[in-house]
Amino acid sequence: MYEQDFADRLEEAGQVEAEAAARRLQALDQRRAGARLAEETLAAMTGISPPYAVRGDLSRLSRGTAEVTADLLTTRLGADTGRLLLLFTQEGGGVTLDEEGRLPMPGKGAPDRTAVRRIVARTVPIPGSWLPPADDPSDLPPAWRRHTHLRDLVLLPMTRTQHDAEDASWHGQLDGRHIQFTRATGVERI
């Protein structure tokens, strides 16, 4: 039989261990809850508008309630993303940044500040799995490769396949995959 003092210390040691384990679990639970809250808040701030709400202005797809950079999304949510610029080929052969043909593609030279804003406003975030391999030569004009806001764009020439003004459908190919754009559904891989 054990001495009473030994039994008391054994019971006391078990309580101390149980309390330490409870503190560790509580600290881990607080970290988990804090991380979840941070991710939910960031997700709410960076929500992407549904395609029907953008009415042709593709920049609304990436507009959240706060200034959010690609670096923030990548580091906080682990997102692998790219930026796609749709180039709409019009019936006359001209290339524009919009479906209607009102925003002509800037020239091959260095774009001015207004042109850069117009270009960046027309980009669409896409999953990184849609991007061509990094070693593929880019179709970017050389002056764009030197510009911070333009150098990582992926250009996608689009051709109208359905000519109804209300339900126009545009198609292009990105790294051998078919991409479709409509105002109703936005950009989707088909």
C-alpha cells in the first residue's frame, strides 16, 4: 500500500498536468478562432461581384470594400491568381478593351497614366491554374513589360461568336483551353 503523502502528491501532479493541458487547449482554440475571424473578415472585404452586377465593367469583379492587393490575397488566403485582360476583336478587325468597341487598345508604345488606369480597370482576376506556363513567351508589348501594373497581365484575344447585342458571346483560347465571356456569366472556362 502507498503512503498517503505519495498518493496526495500523485493526485496533485495529475491536477497540475490537467490544468496545463487545459490552458494549452484554450490558447490553441483562441488562435484558431482568431485566424477564422481574420479569414472571414478578409473574405467579406474582398468578395467578388456576381457577373450580372458588373454590367460590362469588368473592374467591378475585383472591387471589394477595401483596397486589396494581390499580395494580400495570396499571402492571407493562399490564392494562386493571375490577371486577365480581354481584348475584344471587333468586326472591322480593330481590337478594343470593351465589347462595344468604344475603348481602343492602347498603342504598342509606353502607355500614359490614363491608359494604364483604363487597362487595369478592365482586368479580371483568374485562378492560377488557368495561366499559361511561366516560360511561355508573353504577347505583351515590350513597353508594358517594363510597367509595374502591366507586366504580369495575360492578354486574351476574344472573338464574338453570338452577335445578339443583349446576349453577345465572346470566345478565346488561353493555353489551349476555351474561355467564354458573356455579360450574364462573366468569364468562364468551358
